[in-house]
Amino acid sequence: MAEPPRPEPAEDADQHRIATELADIGYCLPGSVTERQLRCGKPGCACKADPPVLHGPYRQWSRKIGGKTVSRWLSGDQVERYEDWFSNAKRARELLTELEALSLRIAERTEGWDPQAAPTGHRARNEDQGQTNASPSQRGKRREPAPRSRGTTAL
Ligand SMILES: [Zn+2]
């Protein structure tokens, strides 16, 4: 029978910490909320002046369904009502990413694999330069990737 991987005590502790936080995380709404200011179609409206006085801000909730982005406008009350659910989902994604990175590190060490880079020219977004050929001792010390920032306000 195949031997199970042997995580180090610190890795077991990390896995336990992540699982414990995930267990208590509560409800999760996917996607992110962006504030937008818009122009309307009315001729002579202030939104077409120079400088323009745009309408809004309006809050747009965007998420992916089957690979396509779908959006919904939210009222201020709705944003407030689901604020925690949006931030819970964001935290859950961070924790899952951390858990996957931890598991990958253990599997790579167990199997003696070199870390894999993204296939075509561009590097994986969280890959630190020079880490691809890191020695096993360096690999365990890789710092956690910073949360990526997009142009959106994930609540
Ligand atoms: Zn207008």
C-alpha cells in the first residue's frame, strides 16, 4: 500500500488552523462589489457637462456563472446586509488557496518534485521570480503570496 505523506508538525498545525477558521466562517456570497459612476442618455444632463457630474455611485455586484460574468445592481441597504457574506467568501477563498499551497508543498517534498511554473511564457501570478528551481530547503520557506488586488472593491 502507498505510504501516506508525512507533514511536519508545523504543517499539521497550519492545516488545523485553516480548517478551524473555515468551519466557523458562515455564509458566503461569491463575486465582488464595485462602485460605478455613470452617464445617462438625457441631453443637457450634468453628466455631460465639462467637468461632468456623473450619476451615482451605484454598486454593482459581479460574479461568474459558467465562465460568464453576470452583474446585479445593489442598493446601499443590500450592500450593508450582505457585507459580511461577501467578506466571508473572500476569506474562504484565501484560506482555500493557503490550504492548497500548503498541501502542494508537502506533496512536492514527498515526491521530490520541482515546483511547476505556468506553461506559456507568463509566470503564475503568485510565483516569485527565481523560485522555480528552488532547492528543497528554500521551498519550505516560501512566503505566502500577498492577496492580489484588482480594480474592484471586494467587500
Ligand atoms: Zn445624466
